[in-house]
Amino acid sequence: MNVNIPQLADSLFERTTNSSWVVVFKSLITTHHLMVYGNERFIQYLASRNTLFNLSNFLDKSGLQGYDMSTFIRRYSRYLNEKAVSYRQVAFDFTKVKRGADGVMRTMNTEKLLKTVPIIQNQMDALLDFNVNSNELTNGVINAAFM
């Protein structure tokens, strides 16, 4: 309850500068878990930051598995970045809003909806860019990031 959110987030970001894909992956998984299940102040803090994960050039050169997993680290971090940016732009998480006939998206006025749809599309594009095939889903790490 009494966690310093900026300090926690900064600690997770610091771990993503590690050269090991294992350490970086654990940091991304923890960040994602906190974004979805943690206190809303955590995702608010992430959304307020100018930069999140700068992993577009991440490459673990320690071995063959490091090269293979680096691709998924880059894709996963892009999705998390997009999720935080989406929250910054619309002030809510699409995965947590009320759905159905009286859901948020159905009751939103047309002008706001027209501004919101491209934001959802960007987040969906980042999710779909994960681009994993069924053979790769036998890898527990890739499967966890995919889920």
C-alpha cells in the first residue's frame, strides 16, 4: 500500500537497461502485471513520463537464445509503451472499461469516439505486431509475453 510508485517504476526501467534478456523480460512482465492489476496510480505515472521503454534496438548477444528472445523483448516493450501512451491520451485503460450495451465506447459522444478510435487502433497494432506463430508458442517465455 505504501509503495513509492515513481521509485518502483524507475527501478523497473533501470532493469530494462540490463544486457540479459531474462532480466529485461522479468521487468516487462512485472510492469505489465502492475499496469493491469496494480494500483491505477502506477499506470498514471507511466502515462505521465515522456519516455518508457527504449528497447527498439535491444539485443542480447550472450548466446543463441538471447538473439531469439530479443525480438520478443522489442515487440513486448513496444506494446507496453503503446498501452501507456493510450492511457495518457484517453485517461482510461481500454481493457478495464465497462463493455456491453451501456459500455463506455457505446455511450461516448461521436466527437470523442472519433478521437478515441485511432488511439485504440495504435494499441491494437502494437498488440498484433507481436506476430508470433504457433510453433513459437511452445516456448513458455514467448507464450507468457503473448498472453
